[in-house]
Amino acid sequence: MGFFQNADPLVLVAFIGYLAVMLAIGFYFSNKSKNMNEYFLAGRGLNSWVTAMSAQASDMSGWLLMGLPGAAFATGMGNYWIAIGLAIGTILNWAFVAKPLRRFTEAAGDSITIPQYLQNRFKADSPIVRLVCAVVIFVFFLVYTVSAFVSGGKLFQVVFNIDSTNETYTKAAVIISALIIIAYTLMGGFNAVAWTDFIQGLLMFLAIVALPIALISNIDNFSWDMITSTQKLVAEGEDASGFASLFENRSANAIISDVAWALGYFGMPHILVRFMAIKDAKSVKKSGIIAVVWVLISLGAAVLIGILGRVYYEANGLAMLSTSAEQELIFINVVKMLFPGVLAGIFLSAVLASIMSTADSQLLVTASAVANDFFKVVVKKEVSEKTTMWVSRGAVMAISVIACILALDPKDSIMGIVSNAWAGFGAAFGPAILLSLYWKRLTLKGTVAGIIAGAATVLLWDNILHLGGIMYSIVPGFAASILLTVVVSLIDKKPSDEVLEIFEKAKTIE
């Protein structure tokens, strides 16, 4: 009765089984995180496979199986530009950031968070960079976590056939998804998050590869012409001529904006922390190959699911999905139509996996910023690691409660929420990370100025000027950040010999 009364029992069994495994992993690692390094970085002991799968699973979130297929369902092949941008960003991040960051964070006082690394990188007594970073992380990860809880709520609504007009049940769906994510994040810390992400990444990959094959198999007499000749769009009477084209009806600004998603990777704390946690710099190459293959196949398949899903709906005379909220459910809807009970439950668990794998990472990084880069610096400098870990757990709870409240009444689509957070992090931290690894002349003042400029530009562009329709905010944000970072650093006095020594030492670490 009640919340679960319309649920398919076999789907429910698969869901509960999946969740039990995730919680078991959290419980297993609950007694293995005895200090800050273990709780936030797994003791820098992750192997290549876990690092790669954890990085990419935490990267993609519910956006991969909901937001991107939904956008492709609505507007077609043009969404491959976003996929191309993300693929480029993934390759560049593993090629130019992963190994140097692993070395630099070890050389700079064995730093366990990005804010701590940026302070140690400049041998700074002032905690200003850590405080600024902590604020940026809190603001944009709060937004990101809202998207995860919204995704989870939508998933539960569809899986259990919840009446979307029943406000009590829809809010309960959001709260349940949030509680599950919070539980194993609190228990096991980074080890639990990394290993659950590994399993979730495999499950996501299986589902996203299987679904396009299933769609093609279930469309009678399927051919490419069914995509290129489609004349039905979500908005009645709209021209569909550009649905199967990468370029038609796509302006230069739109293409640049989509490809610019690549810039976000250099500043994503929940991805960068995976590079810091790998057991040694030599393991990065293998991890990078695994990650890039996963991303190329997954992104290509995600867009294809939206396009083929549209063809499937038209070929079978199904009622067209007319709003962004409905379109973002295309993956879930098709799974329920094409697969039987338990198998449907397994594939739908992949959606939950995509949501959980990102949300848990974001919560942990935010908690580390609050506990290690705010509490220890401002509130109480002399504090035990045990106390700091408990503060971080409290931060997870506090952030989750705020995000959950906001998720109960979302003001934007999943795609919109994620794009705002992605731009904020990419613009704020991207230039700082890149320049800290490759430019000796970088200074602390320049870094702080650039972080503030990047974050402020994104917030101003999206929320005050409302110029997102002209150009994705990460473009002006990244440009403003890198410009101010370089100018202020050149005006500032040169780094000390101690700082230059860290720069040279990092190059020798294997």
C-alpha cells in the first residue's frame, strides 16, 4: 500500500539488492578510515581500475542517463557537440593534469584537499586561498547535489509508478534517494565512495551499451532514414530538418558553448581528488586509458539513446514527451517498456548508480572543505583528526539537508542545474590548477584573484545578466579567471625559492 503499492515486485527486488550491496560496502569500510588521509584520500592507495572507474562514474552523474538523452530526444544530433567537448576534456585532463597533480599534492605537504594543496603550493601562512576555495566548493556543490537529489526523486517516481500529482509521494521520493546516498558516504568515507563508484561505473556502462542495441532490435525495419526523415518534434509544427545533423540549426556560439564543457574538467574537485588518491604517478597512464574508453563509449551511447528513443516513440505511435522534465525520463521509460522485471530493475539501478556515484563524491569533497579547510583553519586550529572527521560527517548531513530542501522544489531541469555547477567549478578552479602545475611564476594572490573572478563571472553571467542563451558561462568565466590570475601574478612579487623548490621537487616524484 501507499508509496510502493504500484511497484513491480521484481524491480523492487533488484533495487533493494543493489542498495544492499552499496550499503554493505560502506559498512565494510566504516572501520578502515582511521585518519584524515584514509577518510578523504583512501591513504593514496587506489589501483588503476578503481581510480579510472571512480573518476568517470563520479563525473557523469544522473546527467549521463537522464539529462543528455533527454536533450538528444528533444533536439537530436546537435547534442553530440557536448559529448565531443566532454570527451576532449576527459582526454586532456588525464593527459596533462592527472600525473602532475598526483606529484604536486604529495610534494606540497602531502595535501589531501584541493584548497590545502593550493595553500601548501605557495608555502603560505595565510589561509585565504583555502577559505575562498571552501566557499566556492560549498556554493557550487550545493547546486550540484540538488541535481542529484532531483534525479533520484524522478527515478523513484517512475520506477514505483508514483503519481506525480501526489506532492507527498514525490517529496518522499526525493528524501529516500538522499538518505541512501548519505548513509554509505557517512560510513566509509573515500574508500567506500571509490569502490561503490567502481561498481556503479561498471553497471552504468552495461546499461548504456545495452539500451541502444535493444532499441534498434525493437524498431521494426529500422534504418538510418528513420532518423533523418523524422518530422515530429516535441513542439508541434517545429522544423525537424536539423534533428539528424551536427551543424544544421546550430550556431557557432552554440557549438563553441557545447565544446567548452571540456574546460570544466580542469576544475572539478570530485574528479581531481581521484588523481590525488591513486597509489603512484606511474599508475596514471593505465587509469587514463580505461577512463577515456569508458567515456567515449558512454557519451556516444547516451546521445544515441535519446535519438533512438525518439524514433521508437514515433514508430510505435506513443504519446510524445513534451516537456524537459518528461524528456529526461526517456532512458527510464524505454527500459521499463523493453526489459522484463529483474533485468529492468538492474538497468534502472544503473540510473541510481549514476546519481549516487556523483552525489557521494560531491558530499565528501564538500565535507572535506568544510572540516579541513574551514573548521580547522578558522574555528579551531588545534584539533584532533578524529574530531575533524566527525565535523566532516556533520557537514555531509548539513549540506544534504539544505540540498534536499532545495530539491523538493527545483527551479530548473537536471541539465540546467548541472551546467551551472559545471561552469562554476571549471571557471573558478580550472586556471588555478593548470597554472599551478605548469607555471613557475604563479603566485598566491594571482590564484585567489583568479578563483574569485571565475566564480563571480559565472554567477553574474547566469543569474544577473542572464546571458546563458548567447554563450555558456564557462567561456567568459574561464577567460576572466585566467586573465586575472596571470595579470595579478605578474604584478605581484616573484615566488620565493621555497615555492620554486616545491615546483622542482614535484617533477622527481614517481
